[in-house]
Amino acid sequence: MSGASLVTISPLRREDVPRCVEIEHELFPGDDPWSATSFLSEMAVGNHYLGAYLPDGTLIGYGGLAVVGRRPDFEASVHTLAVDLGHHHSGIGKRLLRALLERADEVRAPVFLEVRTDNAPAIALYVAHGFEKIGLRRRYYQPSGADAYTMARPAVRENP
């Protein structure tokens, strides 16, 4: 397993979408994982999608953020964040999240996301980055019927 320091975070490449789908199926077997069409559609509309790449170019994680609205009322939503099982707990998810949040901070947008209520490591990551639970979405994930927390992080304020 490579450490997070050997990993490059850069824009997700269209040719890596099949690998994203593989990771989706690995991580979310009891639910409806994203399809290649879902990833490509998100990228085509200009949402901010990043990949985590090993030095040899292998994709081992990805994250996606949508920013909607216009100044001063932007809002951002983390659509997906995933890391290959073989690279969990190595800081890659944290690096991807920070890179997504940097984009939201550029436009001073609050950030929202959904996370499974039983995904304690992800919840801890989000709380460590300023997110709070603001709601519960029952049976959000299908077909498993797992519940999700809605979490939010306030917009970064301008320096006085």
C-alpha cells in the first residue's frame, strides 16, 4: 500500500471512469452504485471531479463536488467520495475531501452531503472538517434501505 504522500490529486480523467465504477461496486455492493453514465454526466455538466492517482497513473480514489447558484448565494454538494479498499486509512480520503472543500471555499459556499449512518469513519472525517449532522434521511440508500445523515459545513467567511 502506498502512502498518501505518493498520491497525486488531479482532475478525474474520462478514461478512468470504468475504474470508478469498479470501486463503486467494491464499496457499495448492497446499494445502487454509480454507473459510467452517471460519472460522465456529472463531469460533462462541469462539476468538480478529482481523482487520486498512484505514481504509475492508477486511480485509487475519487471525489465529486457540485457548486450551484451565483454569487453571493452559491451552495456546494459533495456528490461522491470513495477510496479503493486497499488504500483505506491512508489519508487519501482526507486529501480528496480537502481538495473538494478548497473549491467550495473559493466561492464561499456552504457544503452539504449525505453519508450512511453506519459509516463511522466517513462521519468522523466529515466532523473533523467542520461538518455537522443536520438531518436524517430514512431509507436513502437503495436497494439496501440504509439511512443517511445529511451533514453541512458553513461557508467560509471573508477575512475582516
